[in-house]
Amino acid sequence: MAPSLVSTGDGSGRADERTRAADILDVQEGRRPVALLDDGAIAEMLRTARRIAIVGASPRPGRPSNDVLGYLLRHGYDCVPIHPNADDVLGIAAHPTLTAAVEATGPFDIVDVFRRSELCVPHAEEAVATGAGCLWLQLGIVNWEAARIAAAGGVAVVMDRCTAIEHRRLLRA
């Protein structure tokens, strides 16, 4: 689900929306300042990954992050919700940060981010610091600075794609 923007009344919301749309089109059309995983590499990542941190996992049923977490659990992934204001999501203990989750449960293969684009840089920094294999920004989420940080730290990058959709499309076809 694409993040919504809050209008400030000064027209900057429209400019932000145009920038976000341009970023998404750049990803989809291959104009990328940072290398992103292609379908083959994404399929391999999903085949070999076992542990996935769901950053922004919502405890509310019907939210995309809640649905994706449930889907990934049903397909055998060990998922850990990251949410500073939730005790648990789908009965799994939530952690306030990726760093806290790694300290409590161990490293992650994929850091799957359900946060607004402008909030992704700290998650990229944490993904690098904790030794994640992949920073995955969900459908509608593009942040080239986060991608640059992750790639420079040796972490693979996926943006504007949904883990559940890609799993269904690439592994269950």
C-alpha cells in the first residue's frame, strides 16, 4: 500500500507526491542510481532466506504489514515484528528496533520495511549495522539514500516490491 502524504497547505504535499511518483517510476523503468536485485536474485533471496524482520508490523488485522507477516509465517519464514508501540503481532513478541530484535533473537536475512519513504534511512543504517542480507522496501516505498547506505554496507536492496507478492509470483508459479 502506498504511503499517504499529509498536506501542509503550502503546496509541498503535491511536490512531495510528484517526487515520490518519479522515484517509483525510476525504479520500475530501470533508472537507478543504486543496483537493485532483479527477479532472479529476488527469487534466490526468498528461496534461501529464513529470518525476516518486519519493520512497521501492525498488530491491526487488515493492515498490509499484518497480512504480509501472516503470509510469510504460513510459508515457513521465521518472522519477527519490529514496532516500538506493540507488545506482539500475531502472537509473536515485537521489538522496538531492529537492533533490539537482533540482540534478542539473532540476525536477519531480510529487513522488510513498511514505513513511509522518508523514514527509511535509519532502517537502512540498522540493517547494515546488524549484518542483514537484504533491505527490502515494500510496494510504493522508494528511498535512494537508504538504498545507497545499504548497498555501500554490502546489503542487497529491493524497493517498491511486496515480499508476499514476489513470493507468490516467483516461487509459487
